[in-house]
Amino acid sequence: MENFGFLSILPPALAIILAIVTKNVLVSLFTSILLGTVILFNGNIFYAVPAVFRDVLFKQAADGYNASVIVLVLFIGGMVMLVTSSGGAEALALSATKRINSREKAVLGAWILGLIIWFSDFANGMLVGPIFQPITDKLKVSREKLAWIVDATSAPVCMLVPISGFGIFAMSCMEKEFAAHNIPLSVWDAFLQTIPLQFYCIGTLLLVPLIAFLGIDFGPMAKAEERVITTGQLHWPHAQPMGLGDPPALSKDAKPKMSLVVFPILALFVIFFVILIANGFPYKKTLGINIRTGLTTGYFIGGMICFTLMIYYKIRNFKETFDIYMNGMKNNLFLVMTLLFAWSLSSICKDLGTAGYIVHMVEGSLPPFTVAPMFFFAACVISFATGTSYGTMAILVPIGVPMTISLGAPMIVTLAAIFSGAIFGDHCSPISDTTLIASMGAACDHIEHVKTQLPYSIMIGVIGLVVYTISYWVSSAAILLVFTIVCVVIVTFLCSKLWGIGVHQKIMKAMNDK
């Protein structure tokens, strides 16, 4: 049979429900894999349980593409941990903060540093917040706003960079579906095409400098800004600020330098593009294996450069540096397991005919123009409820690709909607690890951080929903992007007038008095 009918949608549906209820993506994915295997074996659980390992997990782990992605993810973890622990980012930031003498410059400085640290959302939170906290405190920028800046420049930035962990994960989800449906476009080229269409990520990044330049806020954020400017209080009386704690102590002879960050990242870029050019880029089709080889080599060489410099500058000794590198690899074990389980669930769904059944059910009843906004909304809901973008992409991409093909909807736009919507929850969900790290990095009360940034996130999310709805009739990414930017500017200005004007008057009066 082509599909198992209604039974074929039970595994992905269970993955979504369990992820929302348990807040644990790994448990949700594995349970769904087990259910799907039981269905394939006609309910015989005694055959199904060993088959989960023999026919599903082992097979996916042994796949050449999957194995190369796993190796790449491990080397990414090693280099990111070295760069994070080297002290180089602090040296880079301190050299750039000598001229920061106003609230606007403090906000823009934190925003720019967040853009620079594109390689890891965790590194962003652990570096930008602690570095800028004394600066923003001195210039009376609320801890809530600093936490928002840190959060807004972590996952949204990483999702727009194809060689970050987010980009690599997204392409790994696309690879299987492209191969299964004989799509001639490479996942690298497809991901690049989604970048200008990721309206939530772009809108969020635009909002930070917009608010800084216009000097406006609205909602709870405006109240927080009023508090710190008029009273000097960094927190509300009831606040329970979080903190990252003291970082690992460096050697007393350590003198961190910017080169500890600049050289490894520069090496990553150079080696990556040298390998691509050696294999015909940009005149020949970019093969996935060449991309993964270039990235893995680049991250390895970049990591080794940082490793060597840390010892040379006496930042840490050899054993400490090696342990940091290995711990970075261990920290990516969760991502490796998520990838493995996501590939396995996708394989199970193919055997069950899940996508075919869903397409058959909605064909003729679902207008093509609703596909992109529907997937964007679903990704926002799932990612907010679960706090993870990886699990959201793993669940929705295998469903979205065949649906767009069958219904004649624009596939690139739908993929961009899934990626952008997945970042919505990663950015602002109270149970998201990046949201927690932003609160910790800024030493801000976690609930206050969520409460103050949520109106901004919802505003950008609503704009994104509108733009994805009209994207079916407007094929130009440039026009859609310009429309998004115009909407963000207009809606932000209106919200500040309707929801923050009284606060702004108090703030301006307090600043003028001083």
C-alpha cells in the first residue's frame, strides 16, 4: 500500500504533542520512532523494539551523508568552545567600547558585537551580555533591554548564516527530502535563497537599531527603561536576576588578544572557500560533500589555530586547552542525537507514507497561498511550546517539502517560513535555552526578560505572517524584503505612539533634568 492511512500521521503528531507536553525533544522523537516502527510491524512490539535499532538508528548513523554531518557538528563544538573560552571576544569588545558614551551607542555596540558572534547562539549569550553589562548599567540602559539585544542577535543571526550550526542543521533536514523527491537544486543553493525570505529573523535584527536610532520603546520594555532612567534601579523590587557565574579562571599570565577570535574565524572562511573554489565553485554545481568537507576542514583548522594561540599566549596550558576542545564536542552531543532521531523519524514517515496521506487529505481543499503562512504559524507555535528550533525543523521540513510539490506552493518560501518560525520560539520562549542564557548573560530576571521582549517578538511575528501570506502573489524576494522593512518601521512607530508615549515623556523629562 502507498501509505498506512490515518496511522501514518500518528508518529509526527505524537512527536509534536509530546514535545509540547514534556518539553523534551529527544524523548518525543524517540517515542515517535518507536510508535512508527510498531505500526510498520503491524503492532508486533517484540519485533519492533530491536528493529528500531537494527533497521532505523543503525542504518541512519551508518549513512554516509549523516555520518559526515555528525563529524562536522562535533568539530563545530570544539572550535566554538575554544573561541568562547579564549578571552579573545572580550578583548575584541573592550577595544570597541572605548568610544561608547551614550545609551544609543551602547545599544548599537551590543547589537554589532552580537552580529559578529554569528557562529554560536550560546557564545553570543555568554559573551555579549557580560561584556556590555557594566557599560549599559553606567549609561542607564535597562537589564531587560540588554537581555533582549542579546537574545535578538543570537538565534536570529545564526539562522541566517549557512555555515553556522543552525544553517547546517536546516540543510541536513532538506537534504533527505530533496533526494527523495528528485529535486535538482542543491541544499546549499536552496538555503541561500531562503535567507532574504526569513522575515522574522531579519525583522528582529532590524528592530534593535531602529529602536536605538528613534529612541522609542513600547509595552513593558518602555516601563523598564523609564525605571532605570528616572530612578537608577537596575531591577524591579521583586526581581530575581540570573547570572552566568564566574567564567573559568585564566592563567595569571594570560593576556587575551583579539587574534584569538579573528584568526580562527578568518581561517574558517578562507579554507572553506578555497576548497569550494578548488571543486569548481561558482561555475559548477556545489556538491554537498564538498560543502561539508570545506566546513569540517575550516572548523578543524580554525580550532587548531585557536588551540595553538591559547598555548602560545599562555591563556591556558595544553591539558586545559585540550579538555576545553573535547568538552565542546561533548556539548554538541544533544545536537547529534537530535539529528539522528530526526533523520530516523523522517525515514519512518517515508515508509508509512505520511506525506502522501497528508497531501491526499488536503489536496483540493487547501489553497496554495495558505501553505507558507500555515507552516510559519505552526513553526511559531511548536517552537514556542517546546523551546527548540531544531526539533521544529526536524518535524515540519519532511512534511512541508512534499506538500509544496503537490499543491504547487512555492517551496523555497515555505522552507524559509519553517526556518523563520522555528526561530520565533527559540528566541522568545521562556523554556528556550537561548532565552535563558540571554537572561543569565544580562543578569536579568528571566520572567521580566520574557515579558518585555514578547510584544516585540509578537509584532515581528504578525508582520511575518502577513508577508508570507502575500508571498504567493509576489515572487520577488527583494520586494517582499522591502515591504517587511517598511512594515517593521511603521508598526514600531505606531506601537510606540499608542503604547509608550506617556513613558517617553517621562524619560525625556528625566534626561533633560539631568
